[in-house]
Amino acid sequence: MKLKHFFICVAIFALILATPVFAADDDDGDDDGDDTSFYIMLEGAATTANGGGGLYTLMGEDIGVPFGMTRSAEMDAAFAPRVSFGWKVGDGWLAVSWSQWDDDVLDSVSAAAPDTLWDTLYHADDAWDDFEGTASAMRNIDATTIDLTYGRKTFGNEKFSGRWMFGLRQASLDQMMNVEYNDLINLHLVDLTSEASGIGFMGGVSGTYNINKKWFATAGFEYSFLTGEVESNTTMIDTDIAGTFLDLDADVTMEEDRMFTMFGASASLVWHPVDAWYVWFGYEFTQWNDVVDTMLFPDDVSEGFIQTDTSDVNFDGFHVGVGFTF
């Protein structure tokens, strides 16, 4: 955690990398008559998704009241591919970029006397008080961004340079969680889905510190303001142990227009062995705000009472990339 906070602080208070790292450095060459006009960037990030829900059961001793520790389906680090292509327009660079993060995780827990479980996500009017058996959850998150941006250098000398970037972003984040509660007699099945998508403006600033002719450091942040919609669904089904349908206890869908934001920060160390090639390694943090809706039924008297929780999803981890100009 301390390492993550260090890199975030560096990214916010230093200047930023919001476009490919070599585009800022290449401006110096263009000022001297370099005819470079295109670049390609390939990058991969090993990042972990946090937030967005994931809690699915409570496990503890049977003392007549809910007691114990909660259990969540926590996402692991996953590989996120990214591709960017840019070309020189006037004194700046126009770029098209694509990135995706997609992963799923399975988590389960079993309890036998004196321990017990609770089906914490199930409709309060139909939930079991507690049970012995198993609870399992399969969770998936899929996040995609497509950017069209334009960036220009604002200042530069032998050691420092800075840039700004502005453009359009289309982004979507889908989360799905399937939960099964098994008391060895019946099954309670819960399906939770939330799909967010939006389009809007993004902007940021970036900077470079030249260490020597072959190495330089970059840091940066970007901010996006998007408008779109979030669609969520909650389905709850009761079956017997063989999977035979018994009751449908909930099937509710909600659609809502939504304005949501994204914030990203990164810091990288770049190796520039020859004029056309760049290789870098760094750390990053991205936050998607208000993109996951979860609908539950906490009232065992008013069956139609719905409680909606809106949450964020954060991604953080290391990235490595390679780019070349031509």
C-alpha cells in the first residue's frame, strides 16, 4: 500500500504521462527538423480490480445471531492489453487508443457445526436464518476504453518538458456475480449484473525528466467526464438440490442515465536505446466512479423494498510497454 501511495503522489505532483511516453520526447526531434510522423505503442498491465461489491456470505459460530467474518470474491491481478496509434498533426500528436481488462474469480466456503453460514444477498423474506453447507461465488469484471486524443508540448529544456492532452473517450464496465447457497437440501441462487457505458471528454497533463541520453522518467494523470447509462439486474431463484425450479423470489431490472468520472495516474521509467525505439516500465492507478449498481431486498416485511448500492471500481498495478516512431 505504501508503494502505491508513493507512485500516486509522484503522478499527481510531478507532471504527467497521459499520452504515450515517447511522443513528448519526440517533440524535441521534430523541432530540429525530424520527419517522424507516426508512432505505435503496445503495452500490457498486470493490474488488480478492487471495489464494486463482492461480499457474498457471512461465516461464524452458531450463537443464534449473525456472528463471524464476511467472505468476498476478491479479484486477482489480470493482464490488460493496450494498443495506441498516433500521427503528427501540426505541432502536436493525434492518437487512437484501445485498452481492456477482463478477468473472473471463483470463491467458496463451507461450514459444518458448530460453524454456520448466512445467505446475505438473498431476499430477506425468503432467506434462511443460517445454514450448514456451502456458499460459492463466481465474479467477472470486463472494462474497455477507446480514446481519441490530441496532445501538445507546452514547454521544454534539456532536463524537463511538459504536455497537455485533450480528447474523447468511450468507456464501458460490466460486472457479473453468480452466487450459490447450498444447505444440502435446497439451493438459493443469486445473479447480480451491472453494465455501465458512457462517452465524453477526457484531459490530462504529462511531463518528462531526462536522466541521460538513454533514460528518462515520466509521470502523469488524466481525468474523464462521461455521460451514459447503468443497467443492473438482480435475479433470485430457489431450487432443490437437483436443480429443479421451486420459486422465483426476485427478478428486477433497473436502467438509469448516469454521469460518471474516471481518474488515472501513472509513473514510468523509460529506456530510449535508439532514436525510434522506446521501452518502459511503471506503476499506475485508475478509478472508475459510480459504475456498479447492486440491488438487494433487505426488508422481510415490505417485500418490494429495494436497496440500491452504487460503488466504484479501482485498478492498480504495474505496466510494461514498447513503442516505436517512424
